[in-house]
Amino acid sequence: QQGGVGPSLASQGFTVGEEGILPGDPATEGIESIVFNKITFGASPFSLYQTDGNYQVQDNLSKVKGKHSLKFGGQLLHEAVKLLPDFTANGQFQFTGYQTGLDFADFLLGVPNLYTQGFSPAFYERSNYGGAYAQDSWRATPNLTLNYGARWDVIMPWYEEHNQTGTLIAGEQSVVFPTAPVGYVFPGDPGVPTTIAPTRYENFSPRLGLAYSLPWSNPFLEKLTGGPGNNSLRLGFGRFFTAIEGQTLAFETGNAPYGITYDSPEPPLFADPLIGAETGTAYPQEFPVSVPPYRVSRTNPDASVNWSAYFPINGIDAYFPRNQNPYSENYFLSFERQFGKNTVFDTSFIGSQGHHLLVLLAANPGSPALCLGLSQSGDVAPGTPTCGPFGENLVYTRGNGQVVNGTRAPFGNDFGTDVYFDAMGNSSFNSLQVSLRHSTGGLAMQGSYTYGKSLDQSSNLGEQVYPYNYRLSKAPSSFDIRQDFVTSFRYDLPLSKILHHANRASQDWALSGVARLSTGVPVTLINPNDTALIGSYNNGVNGIGYGGLNVAPGPLEINPSPGNGNPYFNTTLFSLPPLGSPGTASRRLFYGPGESNWDIALLKDTPLTESKVLEFRLEMFNTFNHAQFFGVTSVDGNINDSTFGQVINAMPPRLAQVSLKFRF
């Protein structure tokens, strides 16, 4: 079926209606969406209609006064986004292989580890920004220029125009929705502004720069530096604030009671996802959703919401109420030296430190110790379930009759796999960068080499940090490249001189190209089995959550020829950690295959008239057809996959294209 749309859910064998899946969007009902570790099939569960309206006012003023070049300016920006989202309205199943070790085997047995379904009303995102700056470029002496200035940023967090959002604050009872579970609060509640986190007004950023031409004329130093006018020493420092991305608010669409994201509290039955496969528990049908009116507020509370229909409240992506604005501190020191008239050499130390970066943090993780204390048959009453992976929201009965209502804290069993967008991340990048530029006759060349390293706790919003020890999540960034060499050239072909005849056919030919030689990016190790017993998987932003592996001592045995079909690394070193353990292996501890690529183009300009030119281009990418296994998805790091440790993706082979361009 085209797009998977057409066949009804009932025709596929699913229980449909109040006792099973209640399609939220019958118009797109079709082959049910199934997510494996590497592929997804079925009707697309996502649709989004979005309109943006931005309003901006800005002005800048420049004034040159003597040796000073002064600049002042500012801007105001209002952003308005209307979303009509439709996220997993007809449901989606996930198979990771938690039962058999193979995702497809789990599918054949009908044992998914997660069922998700969602609903969201129209959503109206808003944000305001204001900034002002002042700077001066002072040419103190003919060979010394100083730049200094400051910027002030007021960056309001995103908010929803009708307050259709909320957050989690342990121990606080909402007054906007008085019957909401303790800890779930909304704009208008005490200490909860419309923006959830307060707008910060202390974001001042200093900027400092220096450019200095060394005046040394000593014979030895002149050879080293090139002498006055042939060198420059530059340094700079700046602090730069940035806004929180608007998608953090977009992911809150569907949060109860203005919508819902239903994540099955335990692995469900495939045919009837409202029934738990391990306990036989029949969970309530939560669709369709009755959305509260826009007028609900602290002075007009709504006590009519039936919150028990939402329990456990899963999939909340809550903006952390004490967030600050992310910023980076950037710095560099460079020395540039000219050789003759055609060659320039530059060497630089460049770095940055990121602070208050947005990461995903489990807000209500399971307690590994509590689960382990209920994991053996002798720990619980006869015939009752024991605790294990994905069992954080189940109810357990000890041998003495004591009932344990799930293992989650601090918000308890009324909540499930919920997360904070928490601006608590840090990053660092430091590098040595060297470049050489040369031009002579019809040849222009440039080469650059970078040796650097980037570290962080989370490289994107799909990577959660370990909630009980943030340091365990620190690793090389997923995009880190330790060594990178890039060279480019353009050569005007002298065919007229070679042929001793100049005409339209022999003139204006050129050869250009770009070559890149680099080491690979890190291999990300993935464990989707919840062996850490924290239940941190989450719908939408992150479907896997945090899960580490154990690594044993021994050689990694990195495969220098990935195309030979052998594993890229020694997979026998890695294993699932004991239950309750975050694992001993870093998220990323070694690097994948590098890149060796040449792109070359043959160019020809044919002037037709003074203002009209016909350009011919023959371009080849990966000119030498070198097999390259470079990229973040080139090596499979998911221990549940049968291809764990294998090279599974390659960059494109040689591609060639011919084009004509008419310029007039």
C-alpha cells in the first residue's frame, strides 16, 4: 500500500475501539507503524502543520572618531509559531529485542517492548528576545588594534499562548488544576511563570580582541616573523548567549491534560496493547482526550479533570523550572606569517567552553536498589511479579504483604518515563589549526589541518544523561573528529599556450578540486534493554534512554580494512552489565573509520557577448571511487543488533554530473 495507508487496524488483527487501539486519525489509518532498531515501516505516525510569524525591529549606528570606530545597536524580536501536530495518533510499536536479543525475532513472537499513542490540540508557541551592544575598534598604533565591547541579551524562554503546558516540581500541589497529582504544576501556579523558567536579565557578554603586527627587525627575528608588515598576532575572547530551541516547547504538545502521550507502562500484548504482557493488567483507554478550555488559570481553576484516566502520566517533556540560558566562552590565539607575495601561513589555537547546555534528564527514574530488592521470587509474595527491566511502574507485593507501588521517585507511580529539558550540560572543544594559502600564475591552493577534541555529556536531545551520576555520561562528542586535513585548488589550464592558438574553444578552461583526509567519528554504544533499571526511555525525543555496556580489558582490535566484512572492533569485550548497573564502558570510547575523499571538477566558460556567458561543468564526487565508511551510522553500536560491531553504512560511490549554466 502506498505510504502504508488503507488497510484498517482491525484487518491486521489488532483489537480496535474502547478495548484496544482507538485510531485518533482515521484518515491515515493503515499498516501499523513498527519501529525496529534500524528500520521503521508502516504508515507514518507523524504529521505537522506549522505557520510562523516573526516580527523584528533592529538598528545599528557606526561612528568613526579619530582612531576609534564605534558601533552601537540593538534589536527586538517576537516569534509566533502555530502548530497543528498529529503525533502517533494511530499508535506505534517498538521492538528492540529485549526478550530474545533480536528485534525481528521479538516481532515474530509478538512481544513489543513499548506501545505509544498520542494526541495534541493546536499549539501556539511564543518567544521574545531583546539585545543591545556597544563596541569600539581602537587603532592604538599603526601596528596595534584593540577591539572591546559588551552585549546584553534578554532571552525569554518559549511559552504557550494559552498556557497549555506544565512542568514537574516535587512536592508542589497545583492550584490551577487542584486535583492534579502532586508534583505536576502549570503556568499560574505559585512560582511557575508563563515561561516555566524565569526570564534572565543578567546575560552580559564581554568581547575582547587584539591584532598586533610584530615590529621586530632583528635579522634572526625578522626571518622568523617576516619583519614588520608581514605578520600578525591575533587573540580574542568572547562570551556568547543563545536561545533555547523552540522544539523543547513543541515536544510538550500532548502533555496531559491538554493532550496525551501514552507509553505502555509495561511491555504490552501486540494484538491488544492496553494489556500488559507480563502481568495481564488491563490499562484504561485514554482516548479520545477532552481538552480543558483556554480560560483555566489560578483565579479560574479546573477541578473537573479525571486524572486517574492518565495514570501513569508518561512522555512528559518538562522544561526544567530553574533553567538558565546556554552560553559559550570562545577564545583563540593565532599567528599569521606571509612568505613573499603569494604565500600566507597561519597557525591558531582555537577553543570553546559550553555551559548550561540543554540535555535530556530522567525526571522520575526508577530506583535500581529498590528493584533489585524485589527481583527474586523469594523477595515477593508467591504468584506475584518480580522486578526487572521495564518494570518501574508495576506494583509488587513483598513476602510480608507490603505493597510497593512501583520503583520510581521522586514523583512516584502516578508518573512514568518523563524527562526534563535541563540546561545543565557542559562541553569543551580545543584545537590546533594550521593553514597555508598559495597562489601563483593560474594556480590557487589552500590547505588546512586541524587537531582537536570535543567532549560533552550529550551531543543532541536524543541522548539522555545518567540521572544518578552525570559524570558517567561525559564522552567524546558524537561529531568529534580528532584529525582533519582539507585541501582545495583551482588551476586555470593553459591550453592556449600548449596549442599555440587562442580561441573560444581553448580559452577559459579550469580544473578545481577539494580533498579531505580525516579520522572517523566516535562509535556510539547503545543498550536499549533497561538493564540499569531506571526506565529512562521516552517517546518523541528519545526512544532508547540511557543504558551503558560493560567493557572487559583487552585489545579493541580495530579493523583497518572495514570492507573485508569482519567486525570493526572486538565485540567480545562488550556485554550487558548486571541488572542495576549503569555499565563500565563510556558512551563513546573509540572511533570509527575515517574519510579519504576527492571531489574534482572540470570547468569551461564560453563568453557569448560582453554580458552573457555559457558555463560548462563536469563534476565528480568521490572521484577515485574509494570505499568510505565514514559517519556516525557507519558502525553498529547497538548490542541488541545481529550486526553489532559490523560496518553497516558507506558513503556514496563515485558520482558524476554534467551541467550547463547560462549567465546573463
